[in-house]
Amino acid sequence: MKLEAVIFEMDGVLIDTNQYHYLSWKQVMQQLGRSFTRRDHDKLYGLSSRQILDILLGALQLSEAEICELLEYKNSCFMSYVDRIGTQDLLPACSNCYGNCMLLKFRWVFLLLTSMLI
């Protein structure tokens, strides 16, 4: 059986994206006129984006459409950081990963890098 594709989950597997999630949530909170610190973010680790937003909104009542808009904004902020990620951002355990990916690519194996955003 020929290997045709490899899927990598990026967050915390290949790259520590925690900083990018923090900066993205900070932008969302700035849009809402609220502050957001690293400490605030660290308390929310492991929750889904929707759960995080529900906690951050607190008593602020927004429509489902407004909530979806904020989640899309957060994801677009995150993707703007992801666009700048390079080999220098690989976690130490993945130092050989780039070379191995290039070997797979040269063998016409499809590579997919994914992130669980919501």
C-alpha cells in the first residue's frame, strides 16, 4: 500500500501556537473595548473558541450572528499569525520534521497542516 497523504495537527504538536492564540484573543477583546492579559488567556487553556468567547463575554448579550462574527474575526487574526510561521517556530522535538516533510513531498505524498480552531 502506497502512502498518499500525511496530516499534521499543528497546535502543540509541531508548533507552539499558544502565543498566536493569545494575541488573537487580545485583538478580539480590544475590538470589544476590554483588556486581556496573558494571565487571562492562561486560565482558558484547553477550551474551545466558543467556550472561551462565552466566558470572555460574561454578561454581555450578543446575538448568535455577532458571536459568529467575533469567532470568525479571532480565526482570521490567528491565521494572519500562522501565515508568518516558519521552520524557526518548530518545537524542539520536531527539529527533523521539516526535512522529513520535504522527503515526503519529493515522493509525491500530499502534506496537510491543520489546526483545530473552533
